[in-house]
Amino acid sequence: MAELLVPVYTSIDQVNERNEQTQKRIKVAEEFRARYGRNPTYIARAPGRVNLIGEHIDYALFGVFPAAIERDILIALAPRPLNDQPGVIVANADPKYAEQRFSPSRAIATAGARDQDAWLIDINTNELRWDSYVKAGYYGVLNNFFREGESDPTPVDMLISGTIPAGSGLSSSAAIVVASTLGFLAVNDKLNGMTKGRLVEIAVANEKRVGVNSGGMDQAASVISTPNSALYISFYPTLSAQLIELPTERTDPPAVFVIANSLVVSDKAVSAKTQYNLRVVETLVGARILANRLGVKIGRQEKVTFREVLGRWISGDERESGKEIEMEKGLESILEEVESLKPPPETVASGQLGVTMEEMINLSGLPQSEFHQLYLSWVEVEATHFHLYNRARHVFSEALRVLQFRNLCLKSQPCSQPSSAEETLQALGNLMNESHRSCSDLFDCSCPELDELTALARASGAYGSRLTGAGWGGCTVSLVSESKVEDFKNKLRAGYSRYRDLTGEKLNEVVFATKPSSGAFVLQLEVLGVAQK
Ligand code: NG1
């Protein structure tokens, strides 16, 4: 899937989507025309995603199981003449966000500096700003495609419109970065031969500009998805994606995934040093210490991941490529070995399962300066204790649940008996419940509202329910029989205090069923001479 070209459509009819989505596309072109007095030449579209299972394990290089959702980001854009004022004007269709203007500048080359960026854009990483993600998308396009000596990029007018709630774990940030990257590529005529895999790589690197050291799940799901299937995305040894049909569509009655927003906004970029980035560091250091304990060879300067430690441990080979057949058994066995990361009994007795920075450095076997260089020089983190043992237990057990979830989907046959279909849904739901418990108890990425909402979902008839995305707020995803969705929504509304005053459209905004949608694409309007009507 990653080798396929990013789709470029020249007519809305080629877009295999629902009417509602098509309508929205027309609206954004009209709004662009009203604002800028001419037609857009392209619309770049990137969907959000819901992660069905596999949380916080993409940056440990274990496979995850997301699906694109129908909600998306659309960016309509058109070039201005090269002799016009340089840079980008980007407006937001939501009137609460003011228009932004920015102009990247060519960097002054420093003698002897390696891997220096050719372009600079000022991105504010201290607050959550939608335009930072637009800029992040532009960054990679400039630095990959407009190197020294090449012509300057075209000035651009843009209008962005989105239906993915921000800070909700549905990857609105990745969708903006992907749509922005695609839009800038298109308008500068750089889309030729662009594969989905390459676009994912660029978008992942771009998102790091906003200060989050993310794994690649969101960008891969936003780019590679196709309707009706979830994706099993693996990152090791390289990014690859397998489309997996969900048995939920084949059961009688069918089941759907229902997203419910806790309405707790989690600002991943701003809280990165005590949450997301801290987890990235804890899992990386945990992997080094586990490797030491298991006698697995790693390079002194190597930031090895849990996935690599597992692979080398199973195969006894320093450069193994990890055969999947052995993965499940390997994960079960390594979960026993993880006990060796448990802090000494006296600290455990005092309720402290974490280690201090000093203890962590000692355990790593590296001198302090090398430790800092390897694990802390590229990221800011803040904690009194680092919970390596619990993080490792979450990562390996979650990786195992993803494989079990995938196996259940692959094994369920279109002609399954109703009783076995029901068993499959129950088994999928149980894995989702265990995943939530692990996120909450071991990875500490839940919050009271998410715990409450998932418990309420289970009590309201869901087969299973869990937080989705980074957590600490944002959305839950629940597996619910399609015939029970309305009743389920009503029960959530009655039971979750933040929903009590919501009815009609307002309630549909925060609790909604979703089916896997298509991935990112570009609609090229200039071919037809006019924007689509
Ligand atoms: P959200 O915050 O839901 O977009 C983040 C990361 C993912 C993954 C999940 C946790 C980014 C862009 N995304 O997702 O890569 O690590 O958390 O599973 O940072």
C-alpha cells in the first residue's frame, strides 16, 4: 500500500465518498472564491483517524490498528503570481480563527554545519495553534524540494476547513500536516511520483517541527487508508500497511465503532514534556535497560526500541528483521522478563514503582554526559520518577493485544454463524477493555473523565470501550451493535454530566458512529478551468 501513488483526482465524481463529504468540498471552493476573488486550483484533503487498538506503541516500533474516519481537513489553495508579495496567506473557514500570514526565509548556511535546514519558518511550540501545523507541512516541502540554487516557491492563498475536533485524539493535527504538505506539493507542482509511503515520511518529519516526537501512526492512517478496512500498520523494519476488513460489518446485526468525546481537551504539544515526550523517553530508556538485563547487544550510541530488543532477543541476532510468526510467543515470554525492571522491594513497598533520574542513569550503564546526549539533548522532559517497569508492561502487552485483535479480524469468515460472530465481537471488545485498563493503570495516559466514559459505555451495552489516541483527554472508541447506537447515545447523554445539556446536532458532534473512510487525496480543479460546481 505504501508504494501506491497519492491519488490526484480531476473530478469530484472520482472521489469515492458520501454525498455529505462532496457537498463540503464544493463549499470550501465557494468560500475560497468569495474570499480571494478567484477559483482555487487544488483542494487537498486528509482525514482524521481513530485508533481501534495499539496505543503508545508506534514509537516503540510495534504495529498498530487504526482506521481513517470520515471527518477530515480540507485545504483549498491557489498560487499568486511570483512577483506578488511572497509567502502564504491562510484563512480558516471557522470565523473564530483569524487569518494568518507567514513568509519562510532562506537559512544562512553555517560553515561546516551538516544537515542544516535550507529554510526557516517561525513556529510557536508553546501554545496550540492550528497555523503551526500548516507551517509544519510547508517546512518539509521547502526543505526537501527547494534546496539552495533552486527557484523560490510560489506565493499561495489558502483556506482551511475542518470537521475533526482539536485535541481529541482523532489526529486533527496530523490531518492538517498531511493536507498542508499535500497542498504545498500540489501548488508547487511537486506531486509527480509522490508515493503514499514518501508522503507519510515527510509528514511525520514535519509534525516533529511542532515539538512532538510522534510515531508514524496518524500520518500513515491519514494517507494510506481505504474505505471499509482498518489498517494494520507496522513500522519495523520499515513502514508497511496491511488492509484488514473488519468483521463488524458482516455480523448480523452489524456493529460499529462509536466515538465519544470526553470534552477534556488534551494539548499534546504544550504538555509534551510531562506527558507524550516523557513517555517516549521512558520507553526508550526502558528498552536499553531491558536489553542490558537480557544480555541483548546494542550499540553504545543506539536509541534502541522495545521492538528491536524483542527481535534481537528472540532471534539471538543483532540485525534480525523479526518474523511475525514468532512475535506472539516472543511477546508472551518477554512479558515475564520485564519483571526484571521492577524496582527493588523496599521502594515497591512504599508504593513507588518509578526510579529517579539518577537511578535511571545508573541502570542505563552510560556515563551521565552520554546519557544526556543520547536521551535528553533532543527533548525536554520533566518528572521526579520514571516508570520504566509499568511502561514496558503496557507496551509489550498492548503489542500482543494488537496481534490478537488482528487475528480475530482475519479469522472471522463472511459466512460465520451468528453465535460465532457475537463471540468475535465480544472478544474484540474484551481486548479493547484490557487496552484501556493498561493505558490507565500502566501507561498513565488516561484521565478520570475517560475512565468514567469508558465504564459508562460498557454499562450502556458496548462490547468494549477504550480511550483512543494519545489520551489524557480527547475521545473514547466503543464497539456497539449498530441497532443499539441510538439507545447507547441516549445512555451516555444521561450518564455523562458534560453531555446532559446537549441535544440534536450538538450531541451528534460529540458522540457519533464512524466507518473506515478513504485516505488523503488531492482534487485538481484547474484542469477543468473552473472550480467544481
Ligand atoms: P494523537 O494525539 O491521538 O494524534 C499521538 C501520536 C501517535 C501515537 C498516539 C498514541 C502524534 C502526531 N501522534 O496521537 O503517533 O503515538 O499518540 O498511540 O504525535
